[in-house]
Amino acid sequence: MQTRSELADQTRRSILDQASQLLAESGPDALSMRKLSQRIGASTIVLYTHFRDKQAILDELYVEGFERLRADLASVPVHADPMQQVMALGRAYHRSAVANPTYYQLMFTRCVPGFDPAPRSREISKQAFAILVAGVRRCMDEGAIPDGDAAQVAHVLWGTLHGLISLELFGYAPGAASAETRLEHAMQVIRDGMRHPQPAGSGR
């Protein structure tokens, strides 16, 4: 027999799963408390028992998406070569995004009009980025790349991968090359840029 707490957790999980599926199947306009209640076979009262409104459900999905990403990055084995470690983190980021496209859109796009993550949720989202920053910092500390602002370098790396992944997820990837081939090419370019950064104003 399930306890009341276990039943509540199960219902809450079902609500979040169905909300994610609705977003994936029909887009942001399809997500409403009424449609969610129909999907889980319960009244809207049940939804409001667990979440104050639709924004709270979206916020929970936003946090879950970043927790999945953080876990995927944290699971990357430590490599003896710090640069290879950063490259492995880039590949893990790509795998996580492709495996969780609905979450990824909610995390990084304005796919749901009016949704604004809570301040606490935004702080949680930074934990995944911190793993990449630590990887870049290690590259600097061990002399693999010039010393500098690790967060800034990590942001350029993250932004480049994010753009490439977004094109892939939204069907705008050019040419016949595989997504993995484009990813490896992008990371090679980033790696070379990290090793030999051009000074500001060099014109190159």
C-alpha cells in the first residue's frame, strides 16, 4: 500500500510528465490546467493542490531540465588532459539537449509566452554552467590555454554549442554532414581559439 506522501509524489510526477508531453506534442499554446487535468484523468482541483498555477508547473520543468543537464555534465569522467575534459563536456551537453528537447526549449527559449523562471530557479540553472567554468579554469591552471576569465571563455563555448544545437533541434542544420560531425568541427574551432586567442582589436 502506498502512503499518502508517495501518492502525492506520484501525482505530482504525473502532472509534470504530462505537461512536458503536451509541450512536446502541441507546443506552448497547448499547455493549460484544463488540458492537463484531462490528461491525468483528474479535476483541476487536483492540479491546484500540487501547483499554484501553470507558471509553477513550468518553473518546476525548467528546474528539472537544468538538473538533468547538470547531472549529465557531472557524470563525465575526469580526463588526464584538461582540454579533452572540456571537449567531453561539450559532447555531453549536446547529448543531454538532444535527449531532452522539450526541456531544452523551455530552458533556453521563450517558447511559452509570459513564462519567467523564479530567481531561485535561475540560481539552480547556473550549477550546470559552473561545471563548464571549472573545466575551463582547470585548462588555464594546467597551462593548456592562456590564463584569463574562465567564465567568459566558458560562456563563449556554451553559446557556440547552444547555437549549433538549437539549429539542429529546430531543423535548420545546413548540409548533409551529421550533427556529430558538425559538433566535432565546432569544438575543434573553439579548442584552437582557446589555445590561441586573438587580442582585442587585432582585426583577425
